[in-house]
Amino acid sequence: MTAIATTTMNILCQPTSEAWLEQALGNVDTILLDHSHCERKAAGTAVNMMFRYPSNHKLVRQLTAIAQEELEHFEQVNQILERRGISLSALSAPPYGKAMMNQIRHQEPNRMLDALLISGLIEARSHERLGLLGAHLPDPKLAAFYRSLMASEARHFGIYWLLADTYFDRSIVQNRLAELAIVESEILSTLHPEPRIHS
């Protein structure tokens, strides 16, 4: 698959392929619906982490802000869906999320580190792909909407990275993030046949 030039966060090992962009642009309504699900799941991930680590005050404070922002994005995408006459409905999940979650080690403190870094990697990939949509969607309003979300995705990656750096030695964080970034790119090396934000 041919890779395309875009704003890619340095942590991503491989940029998104041109095949994904073509698939996404040809299935905008499905991508929007999946985006709604992604925002809801991202909020849920932050909330679940807050429940798992309630004594980590900095983590709870930072992830509260992320969850709130993800839910705001969820509502914004849902408003776009409504204007386009698209009903909220279930979509089959691509293998990406489950494959990433399978990388989380079960024993603490490794579990916490992996959860933070995987969440950060997903945000980094979202930043890249929403940027691609913002650069290439023919609908100027929809393109502007996606460009407006890029800063949030980059900031969320930064928060997850800083939380990992707060609770773990930096060399451990860097080494594990490098390992997970390779896996993340490998998961996306084969295009999923159904259009999704992370396919």
C-alpha cells in the first residue's frame, strides 16, 4: 500500500496508506458513524482508567478532562450525523482496537503503563487520520470540522505520554512505547475491508 504525506506524529512507525484514504473518502457516512463510536469509546477508556486507578490523583484529573472533551466530540459528530440523516447504529468493530488491547500485560504496574501508552498511540493515529480527512474531504465544512479536532488528538496523546512519564521511569516508557508503536503499525498494514477510522 502506498503511504501518503501528511501531518504524522513522530511516534507512529508508518504513515497511513493511500488505500485507507481512498476507502474513507468513498464511504464518508460510514466513517462519520464509526467516528461517533470512536469518540464514545475514547471517553469510556478514560473513565475506566479513572475507576481502575482512583488514588492516582493526577491521572484522575487529567483523564476527567479527556473524557469530557471526548464526549463533546461525540455530541458534535452526532449532530453532523443527524444533519445528514444518518441514524446512530451499531457497526462491526475492525480488529485494530482489540488487537491493541491484547498488547496490555495483565500484571501491575505493567498494565497501567501499557494502557496509558496504547491510549496515547490510538490518539496519535486519530490525529493523523483526522488530519487526512481535514485535508482531503471535498465538503469544506466537514473538512474544517476534522481539522479542528487535530489539536485535541495531539493534546490527548501528550497527556497519556506525560502520565506514563509521571508514574514510570522514562527509559522504560520510551522502550515500551517503541515496541507498541511497531505493533500498532503492523496491525494497520493490511487494510480492513470495511471502512473505519482505524481500519
